[in-house]
Amino acid sequence: MAQIKPRTLSGFMELLPARQVQFDRMVDILRSSYSLYGFTPLDTPAIEASEVLLAKGGGETEKQIYRFTKGDTDLSLRFDLTVPLAKYVALHQNELTFPFRRFQIAKVYRGERAQKGRYREFYQADIDVIGDGSLDITNEAEIPSIIYKTFTALGLKRFKIRVNNRKVLNGLFALLGLEEQAGDVMRTIDKLEKIGPEKVKAILVDDFAVPADTADTLLSLLAAEDPMAALEPLRGKNELFDLGVEELTTVVKYMAAYGVPQDHFMVDLTIARGLDYYTGTVYETVMLDHPEVGSICSGGRYDNLAEYYTDKQLPGVGISIGLTRLFSVLEAQGYLNDALITAPADVLVLPMTEDLAPAIAFATTLREAGIRTQLHCEKKKFKQKLSYADKLGIPYAAFLGEDEIQQGKVTVKDLTSGEQQTVTADEAVALVRSGLAARAGGAPIREPQN
Amino acid sequence: MAQIKPRTLSGFMELLPARQVQFDRMVDILRSSYSLYGFTPLDTPAIEASEVLLAKGGGETEKQIYRFTKGDTDLSLRFDLTVPLAKYVALHQNELTFPFRRFQIAKVYRGERAQKGRYREFYQADIDVIGDGSLDITNEAEIPSIIYKTFTALGLKRFKIRVNNRKVLNGLFALLGLEEQAGDVMRTIDKLEKIGPEKVKAILVDDFAVPADTADTLLSLLAAEDPMAALEPLRGKNELFDLGVEELTTVVKYMAAYGVPQDHFMVDLTIARGLDYYTGTVYETVMLDHPEVGSICSGGRYDNLAEYYTDKQLPGVGISIGLTRLFSVLEAQGYLNDALITAPADVLVLPMTEDLAPAIAFATTLREAGIRTQLHCEKKKFKQKLSYADKLGIPYAAFLGEDEIQQGKVTVKDLTSGEQQTVTADEAVALVRSGLAARAGGAPIREPQN
């Protein structure tokens, strides 16, 4: 038969079974963490009508979109989860209850040039709170606590959430007479971490006609040890700025009540998150030991989710985790906790008699007790069957020979310690359960000891 | 701003939040049911190279495929989960341990003509066991128990698993001298339930030159009350037939040990499941009260999963649930258990003071106790906030006014009974927990009382 060489497209993550279990465990934790904060799960189509998906149009994103026709219909694969959310909320606005809190963990598609760490199909894990006309600042204050609890539940410890407010930035530019160059200034200060304050100043002054002393004022503000204190003297001169400082103050104020430790949170006036979309609090999250990775969870407050679809004013706040990329970073850095069980089963049952009924009945008992069980009835040597369990990391094997069957018992072997005992089915359930409980409890991420 | 009318493509399921929760609950049950049987989760790309996905080529499916180019690459969206599995196993054969047991619950795409009950994007929930060169018959015997346990866990009671064996059918055709017309005969007897035995006989005799007495023999066999007994006298004349009867006998024999009640299982010699793919046991599952829906879970044994990609012989057995269609049937028939909580949260916390810190701290306590909690801090009237909880079906509201805060307490209101009590945070946790436990425990499917 003519054969085709099997391959998986580059830029598409396809994991081996043990890694997949680790990935899924992270997804489970995200789901339960988001659920704890009262977000409802949503699932929207991966394909949308192009005119709907590209209503906003233009930009870099459009070139990356997987777009095609089927019959007469111009279709596109979603490139993020925000545009489908906007469509969903605009379409179903009369059936939804606001504030509408949803999470979605799903694949999105971007046909980027393939390169290391870039995926063409990748999971995003998003939450958004959408208000009907208005949305209280407390929603913005809650987001860092969700980020903190989520990454903590995943097992990450050394990370920091950075927060800023776009009203503060825009107000500041107005105060400094930089309104016209606001976009350019924002893009330039975004490079601060990369190129340092001297070069930023040079660009501001030389390329964007910012007066040297204004650039100094701006840069010293952005570099302030205590940003909230540094902003204080500027209050009372610009309404937008004052509102921004007030919002930022509220966000900071409630961090303790939300259970976010001080060392996991900071105000960083250099964070902007793009030019047009965000209008209030913005968020970034960095791994302290891997700043080169960039932000692993970002988002912010916006004023108009669905202006391309509806006149209804839908302000919101949301964050997104690029899960596929995060997972590949964690894997590359040795952050995945390989001590957790990734085997497809907890017990491998090995029948040793012609009649399989007793072994099958025992497997049925284990499953009814919630223990993940495989029966191995292939015509293989005993040693090969144990090697199968070993390769998969299955923690227990159970043998049922003539002796065991006559006694109404089963021999259970702990494949880690090598210990084995012949017990009743009920005792076997208890034994396996307590053994599994002792192994469980770890988080999917384990940071290397420093 | 120029606006685009938001819409979701026809043939694409998009659920409102409460329904989505019900759908997700079913997915969760499928995941844990499949896991109990030792299947490992897999996730493969939704997009594959067309030459890989269409290696088998031809047929009805190819017309339905979403196929397009990006750059120079000819791409297709997967139309099932079996071909991607074949690719995966062929590609990673040296890194996998056999028998390889995997489940995958994911969306597939078929650009069919849109009609009621047909979806262009739909979830399939598949399990497969793949052997390396050989695969024992016990794997085929295990499948009905997985089907039984899975649907029982979902809450479905009135269903029956029908089993046949392709070797029996093919052997039977050989015995009856119908080898040449085997395909036509199989397609015709597949219509038995629809058009009845007289018309089937007429077609067999008139269109496919089956002798009348042979047609009678065949039809009486297929209609036998006890199919296994009816097959018995034919043994010893055809090797394939004998092997098939032996396999079918093994499958039937172990049903009790696997915990499948007799009334949920039957041998049905009319089941064929297509012409070329399956080679051993085949399965269908029907809802007793809705036979018109057809099979809700089907599959079978095949000899060669990946012959288009590798010389390695990879026999397997698998089943698939068309989850999106099943869900729409359950919804239409009123089978979804609306008594289960579909709210995004268990408790809605309503701060009644300017300083939100005590309410936020209480919400944090609830979340740390695993209780799904929303804070409602919008500038709305108290009545509107309660109506929000009511619309979403949130079971509890918690108020923190000056009085409560001074006493270090909170007022918890059961929104179903209207009862309210002022208690400490710890007491509130216990109260909500026991209330939720009392409501929980139902399955997602609830059959109407007959």
C-alpha cells in the first residue's frame, strides 16, 4: 500500500501521553481556580464568519489569520478568545445577566512564521467580567488576586504581578504636554527594561521632540521606588490623572483583603499593554527567575468590548494566559513536577488463569471504588507485562492466580517499593487508596531549588 | 462606528451559560469514566497537512472537509479523531507503550449541508485500545462495560448495547454462498429495522440474486430470539465463522464479570457498521425510548489502524460518542437534569458598607474553603442585586452590613428557602457546604418519569 509519511505540522504542539497528563492537570487547576471566582465556562466555535471575526479589521493580526471559503461562505479561525466573546455577548445580550463573568480555555490559531516558542495553534485561558453600561473598580482590584491564586495553585511561587493604570499614563502625558506624542512616548517607555533610561531619553528627545527636562521628569517618575508616593504631588491638575490615581489606589488598597502577599504585587508605571484597547488598570505577570519569558498573564480594563457589533456599552476587565507557550517554557526550564503520577492507570491487573472472570470482577471492583484500572490480558510473558507497568509508571500491579482465586484474594504489588501482599479485594482497595493518597498532593509546577 | 451584525454560523453549537455548564458536566463524567478504565488523555492539532489527513482518500468525507492553504501549505481540519490517532501512533510508535489506550474528547469538522441535528463543528468522545501486532479479545469484551458505566454515570438508564461480530457475518455469507454479494447483502440487512423482513427479502432476491430459501435462512437467523443458539448448528463448516462465534461467545461470557446487567446488552446479528473498516466485534448503543435517534455510541474492532502511514500492524478496538448531537437530543427530549446547579457561583457576597475590605476578606475565606464566590460591588439597588442572584440561580447570598462587621459576622440567606441567619465566617462556610452537598449528587441526565 502506498504510504504517506506521518507528521505533525510545525508550530502545532502535540504531546506524548505523560506530558499531556501534566498539561491537562494545569487546565483542570485553571478551571477550578476560575470557577472559585464565579466565572462560568464558555465554549464558542473555532470558526466564525470572516466579516464577523474581522469586524475590527486591519493590523498585524489579519495577515496571520487562517481564512478560507467553504461553499459561498468566507470563514476564519479565531485568533483570540476576545473577539468571539464580544460577538457572543452582543448576540446574546438579552439572554445574559450582567455583570457577565466567563472563562474560556480553548485553542486559537495564528499562522505566524514558525519559530522557537511560537505556536500556530495554542491554548488561551481567559477570564473576563463584562458590565452592562458600567463596571465597578472592585472588579479591577479582584484580578490580581485571581492571578495570584491561580499561579499559586499551579505551584509557581517566584512570580510578580505588575499593575498600572492607563488613565494615570494618559493623564501624565497630558500634564507634561505630551498628548500629541502619547503613542510614540508610550511605545518608547515600553522599551525601558530592554534598552535602559539613557537610550529612552535620547529617543524621546531626538525623535519625538520631548523637551529634555520633561523627559527627565517622566523618567524619574517611572523609576520611582514608591510610585504611588511619586504620583501624589501631581494630583489636582488633571481630571483623568486624578481618576487614574484614585483607581490605582483602590486596587492597591484591597490587595491584602484579597489575600495577595505584598511581595507578589507591585505598581509599575511603565506598563502600557498596547495603544488603544485598554482604558484603566492593566496587568502583567512575570516569572522572577525568567524575566526573558515576558509576561505570562496579561490583560486590563477596557471600555467597549463589542463596539463593532452593538451600540450597547459593554465595559469589561479581563486577563489571558498563553497556556501552550507557558507549558513549553515550564518544560524547557525543568519546572514540570515529574513526581506526580502520569500513568494512565493506578493498578494493572494481571490474570494468571485461563478463566478471566475473577480478574475482570476484581478490576470492576477497583473501578467502582474510583481506582483507575487496566486489565492486561495480552498473550505476553509475565516479565513483559511488568515491564509494561514499569514503562508507564503504573504504581501497582495485582495478580490473580489459582491460589489467590481459591482463597478469594488477590496479590497486590507496590511497583515502587517491590513490596507485595495477598489480601481481599476490599483490603486491596484500601491499600491502593492510601498509597495513592500518600503520593498525591503535589502541584504540577515545581520550581528548581535555588 | 460602522457595525457588523453579530452571528454564529449555522451548524455550530453555541450554548448559553447554564446549558454550557450541563455540557461540561457531561464531558467531565466522560473523562473520569474513560480514566477509570485506564485510558490516557490525548490532544492532537485540529489542523493537519492535507496529504496526511487524506492519506486514505476518496469517499463522501473528503467533500465535507474544510481544506485550505496558508502560505504554501495545504491544510485540512480533522473530520474525526481516528485519522489523527492513526497519525499519532504511527509517528510516535517508538515512544509509546502498547497496548496503547487513549481517549480524546475534541471538536471535529465536517462542512455538511446544514440541517436539523447535523453539526459542522461537533465534539467526539473517543476511546481506542491499540495493540502492537496483536490485541486480545478481552479488549473487545471490555468495551460494552465502558459504554454501560459511562452512560449510567451520565444518568441514562433506558439504553441497550447491541453487539455483533463481523467475522460471524462474513463467515455466514461464505457459508450461504453469498460472498460475492456480501457488501450488497450487508447494506440491505442494515435496513431491516426500517423496512421490515419482507421488503428486505424482496430486495435480496430481486436485486442481488439471492436464492429465496437462502434469504429465508439468513432472515430467520437474523431474527432469532436467541442468536447464539441459532448460530450453534452452523459451526464447524467455516473457519472465519467459527472464530467469530468464539469471539462473540467470549464477549458475552464476561459481561457479568464486567458488571453489565443482562437487560442492557444483546447480541444483534444485523449490526454491521460499514463495509471495510471493522473486522471483529462491532457495537451500537440505542436509547430505548428514542430509537429514532439511532446509535449514540458505536465502534468496533479493526485490524489495521495506520496502514496508510506505517507497515507496523496496529490492530485496535474503539468507540465514539457524538457528544454534540447527543446533547442536542437530550435537550430536545427534556432529558437534561435542570435540578443541578448551573449558576456560576455558590455564594453572592453583597457588601453593604463603603469600605469593602471585610466583604472581600469574607469572599477570600469562602474561596479558600473551595466555595465558588462572586462579589457584587456594582452601584445597583439591593433588589437588583438579589434579582441578579435569582436570575443566575445562585443558591446563597451573604450580606455584610455595619452590624455584621462589628460583630465579626455575616448574614447568609438561602435564596431557595428564603431563610437567613447571622453567623461567623466559619459557620457560614459549614452552612453553605452542607447545603450544597444536599443539593448535589444528581447526574446530568434525568429521564422523564414514564
